[in-house]
Amino acid sequence: MSYVTANQPDGTPTWIDLGIPDLDRAMGFYRALFGWEYEVGPAETGHYTMCLLNGRPVAAIMPNPDSAATEFWWSMYFATADCDGTAERIIDAGGTVINGPMDVMGQGRMAIARDPVGAQFGLWQGRAHVGAQIVNEPGSLVRNDLVTATPDPAGAFYAAVFDFTLDRNEDLPGFDFTFLRRPDGHEIGGIFGLPEAPSSRWATTFEVADTDAVVARARAAGGTSGDVEDMLYGRIATITDPFGAEFSVIARPASTPG
């Protein structure tokens, strides 16, 4: 298993969570897909519920505090060793800090921000909680990509905030996709330029062992799915949960490094 036991380097997607209208139904749906178990948080945390794989946290779900919300999506948090300093860099680069920075009960320090093209993301400075403790394994986070109609200003922003390098993906001709790499060269995700995108949003992809089987389980559990497709990096599908939150699943070739 790809265990994570310490804080990830700055700019690495390190945590994801989802606010939904019905916690019990969400737990049942994602258990059916990924085999997750749960640790439901107390009322004072808003029942912030840890999603566990092999006993280790990989994500969180919770009742959405906005009872009028009609759109739901997985939120992604970048690791940072200095939440306050990174928040300042976000503002300097043209982004907006929506909430924070703030301490979270000894678990870490966080902020919620929005980039100049409108995509929301979080920052996480881990303390007791380092983030997802299993990644790149079936049932866990494998990547996040920004989908936007305006990729150029987005790339400039993230390069300024996290010192990412931007590398055009030449393996997918006909697609506007740029890799985001940390200063050490590690790919943390990418930016997908999609002119018809109605809004800018960070998309979440989970690793699975069998894409077709997970799609079948998602449909049986009350979700919907697009067609399963083979592409360069694996067998992929886009799933929408019962509340309308969209995410992707991919079964990668065994030789694909994590």
C-alpha cells in the first residue's frame, strides 16, 4: 500500500472532503464503491466523518452546512508548511482567500481560497492529521486536475503560489492539458483547458481495481455514470453520486507508477 505518514511537500493534493445533504446515504454509496468504513465525528464538528480504508483516513464526508445548497463537489486541499504565508501568496497572485487561515482543533491549520479563474481549493498545514494516509491505491485518491475554459491565467497563478513548473502534455494530441510539477519534478496533477467548461473546478479521481465493476456498483447504489473508456493512462469513467457530486475512477495499468 502507498502509505503516507508525514506531511506531504508543499503543493501536493493532500486531502479531500465532501459536504452532502444525507450523511447516511452518502456513507452507503461510497462504501458500496470503495469498501470504506467510517468514523463519524461529534456534533461539534458538524459530524465531520472520516472515510477509512484499511483503518486509515483517505477522505471525509459531512452534512453540508448550507441547507439551501444545490451543487455538491469534492473539495481538494493542497499541503503547505505555512498556511498563513501561502494565503498571502494566493492574494499576491490574484486569488482570493475565502476563509481562514484558522486552526482546526489541533489537527492542523487550514484556509479556503479561490483562484483567479473561479476554482475553489483548500490549504492544509498538517499537525495531528497529515491528510490522506493512503493514496494511489484502489479506493483512494490518485489525482486532481483543474478543468477550466481559461487555462493560461490558472497556470500562471499556481506557478506563482506553489512554484510549479508547467509542462504541456504531448502524449494527448488534440487536448489542451498541462502537467503541474513541484520544484522536485513530481507531477501533482494538471490543468485541462476545456472551452465549453461552464465553470472552473478541481476534479477528483479515485484509483480502482476494476472500473467496470465500480461503475456497476455506483449505478446499483443510486448513482449515475458515463461510458467506461480506455485511454492512455488506464480505463476511466466519470461517476455522479446520488447528490450530483461528480468524480472519476480509473484502473491504471499495473506498470503505471504511483
